[in-house]
Amino acid sequence: IAPVAGSDSTAPDAAAAAAGDANHSSGKAAAKPEGGGSSAGSAAVPAAAGKGAGSSGSEVPASTIGLIVDLLCFCVQHHAFWAKYHVLRKNVVEKVLRLLRRRERWLVVAGVRFLRTCIGTKDDFYMRHLIRNKLLDPVMGAFFDNGEHYNLLNSAVLELVEFIRKENIKSLIEYLVQNFGERFAEVAYVDTFKQLQLKWEQSKEAAAAAAGGSDAAAGAAQDSAGAAGGVGGRLYSSRRRMRRD
């Protein structure tokens, strides 16, 4: 076909060349080996695998969580120093007590069991940590929310409070009575909390009596010291008079 007058005669040749280059490049892309051509696909596969692994690994099975709690209880019991260091430094008790929000009741009880294990050491470091961070509050809250249902949670919390009372852990007894005394009065189907309050009152009376006894002993000691000083002074003055005579 003859070019239109006034147009560039090289335009068809340039267009044909461009078309040939495009066909050549597409042919090379089609003829590229599979190993090199699958780089984008191979990059997408790990991404999909990672996404799948992340989605499947984000939810830890309940059985695995139970085994982890059992392992933590074992470490607290048999590796006292190092377990105490990590439990207090990493706030392990607070993290384990998040299980109280689980719908699996046996996992809720597992969280209470770990707290019971920490209290069972009767270590003052654990007691101060529990009181300072108010870690008994979620356990007692779960107990009161449970109501009068006789189940594993009810038994676990009652056993925990009974252990605190029998072992006479004064700091925890005082904390429980001062913060939950009014709620304890509402629980009438067991006498565990009444005995806990009685234990607290007895400890207060004993402390007051001991303070009064110590004050009386200090006063008596001062009186005896004053009397001894008076006798010694009289003896000294009598000796001086004898020497003068």
C-alpha cells in the first residue's frame, strides 16, 4: 500500500519492527526454562504457606495449654529459685490467670491450680507479688460469678482458701478479708469464709495482746532498771560516807 502523501514513509517499517520485537520477546518469555520462570510462583508459595502456618498456629490447642500449665507447676515446685525469678520478672501468674476467661472449665481450674502451687510454696516473695498486683481478685471474681454451682471451679477455690486459712498465711488472710469480707458473708452453704474471718480476728487479737505484753515488759524493764540504779546510788553514797568517817 502506497503511503499517503505528506506522511513519513518510515512509519510502517518502524511499526513492523516494533511488532517483530514484541513477538520475539514474547517467544523468549515462553521459551524460558521452568526453573527461572517460576520465581514469582515460588515466592508466592512460601507466603501462602506462612500465612497458613500463622493462621493455624495462632490458636494454641487447649490440651497444649494444659500441659504448659502443668510444666509451670512442676517448675515452681522443683526449681524454686529460678522459677521464682522468671515467674515474678515475666508476670507469669498474671498471664496464666487469663485462662479464667476461657470457656473450657478445666482450663479455668488449671489457672487456679497454678496460683495454688505458687501459694503452696509459702514464699514471701510470691505473697507480696500476689498482693501488690491484686492477683487474687480475678480468682475470687470467677468464684462469685460461678454462684452456688458445685463444680471443679468451686472446689478448687474453696480448697485454696482453706489452705490459706490452715497454713495461717497472715498477709493473704488479711487481704482476702479486707477486700472480700462483705461478699464472704453472702456465702452460706460453706463455713470456709466464716472460719477465715474468725482466723483474721484471732490474729488481730493475738497481735494486740503481744503488743500490750511487749509494752508492759518494756515498762517493767525500765522500772527495774530505775530501781537498780536507785539501790546502786544509795550503796555508793553510803560507801562514801563510811570512807569519810
